[in-house]
Amino acid sequence: MVCKAVVSHLAGKEDMDPVMLHILQRDETPSCNADKVIEDQRRASFLAKYGTADKKLTSLDKSFPAKLQGISDGATSRSSDDKTPVDIAFSCAEEDVKYAMFLQAVLTDTAPSLVTKLAIQSDQERLTLMDTARCVVPFLSPSYLDSPEQVEEFNIALCRHRFSRITVIFPVTVHTLPRKPTYFHIVPCLVDVTDDLWMELANRWNVTLPAIDVHGIQKDTRMRIPNGVALALHEAACILIDVLHTESDQAADDSPFSRPVVHNILQIQEQVAEIAQKTFKVDEILLSLDLSE
């Protein structure tokens, strides 16, 4: 019945069941923009983390940008060679290497005990790195999705992540992804530099980064990135360091385990609505207080 009604509707015929005709002629068609829903979740999480419920950020707490701290006090730099376990491996297209270099510099400056690797290697070394690094950070962009080598790296890390109790993959989106039938849009991504949030912080509220040593990257015009993007990558470094620290005790647990590796969009919609509802209730309580008491 449904298929017949749809075919009739597409053919311009209206001689069908009245209920189906009403459904097909509704002005509002149910839809779900996954990118928008996930961006709303990131924004809500950011506002909850930094102590404000104001969606316009007019009362943003001064705790952002957060002060980065290393994995452990008194950590010293470790040399990286073929036998040294790699903590963080970067996976990016050649066009996006500046983002990886910036994040690597921030991490190196903050947590010198971390071993990070970005250097281009042979195919065998490259794939081995994706399979052995403690955490892989892919920088998602149209160029990344068009590269068979990068997609292969991503899938290796994603497969490891599915069966691991620790965070094995930490995607960072650096350019708007093309609208293609691909799972890249719904893989959990805690930092997306294209979110309106970062440009709003940088341009409207003039939030700037603290002084850090980024090894001259910002002095090189080819590697220079906008302040909003730098804020996003700084937050990525903050989350990464926190994840590595909090999950350090779970790394040795190799008991059977599996988890979803893509978002449930409807579930995220409910989470965002729940956060908004909690914010509304808190504001309602504050407005009802008698400040004279």
C-alpha cells in the first residue's frame, strides 16, 4: 500500500488513501541533519565543561583556554626511535600537515614525555604504526577522504578502537567534509575546527591562546593557522592529555570488549535536548530566588 501510494504521488495522482495523501502532502518532512546534531552536542559539552549555560557565550568562564598540564609532574622528553612505543601517531593528508604539526608542537611543549610521530614512512612502517600506536589522531578533510592510504589508516585505528577499552582513535575535523554516503560524518569526533563555536570565541569574544612554544610554526606563513583553529587544536590537546592520563590504568586490560564506533544520531538528539532542559530548569530556579533574603 505504501509503495503504491508513493508511486502514485510521484506520478501526480491524488486518487489514493486519504491518510497516505495527507502524510505525503505535509509541508514539514521529518529530517535529521547529522552534522548539525553532532555540532550541537559538541557545543553543549563545551559549555557544560567551562561553566556556562549561555549559548551566546556572553558569560564564558575564564577557565578557557584551559591551562595544559603534562601527563605527570617532572616528565622528561623521550627520544623516538623504531623501538620506542609511540603514544600518539598523526594521520593526515599532505595538504593538512600544518594542523598536525601545530597539535604535535603543543603536545610536545606541554607533555615532553609523550612520543608523537608524524614523519612519512614506507607503507609497511606506516601501517605498522597505525596498528601499534597508543592513540591515532586522524585529521579529517576532503583530501583525507579522497586518499586510499589515509582511509586505510583510519580503518585500522577504528577497528582497534572498537575492541579496545582505551581511546585508540581521536579524529579531528579540519575542513567541512563532503556530503557523500560515508560513515565519516557519524564517527565520534570531539573537536571540529569548522564549528561556529571557535570562530565566535576568536572573533566575537577575542579569546586568545596562552603563550606556548610551537617551534616557529606560526612564524612560517605556510604553516600559519587562524586563531579560532588554534583554539580548537588547543582544546584537542587538552582532551588528548586528559584521556591518556585517565585511561593509563586500563591499557593493560585485554579482556573481551566491544563498543559502537559510530554515533546514534537520535540518541544524541535526546542528549542535547536533555542538556537544554537541565539548563532551563537551572535558570528557572535562579530566577525564582529572592536575592534580598
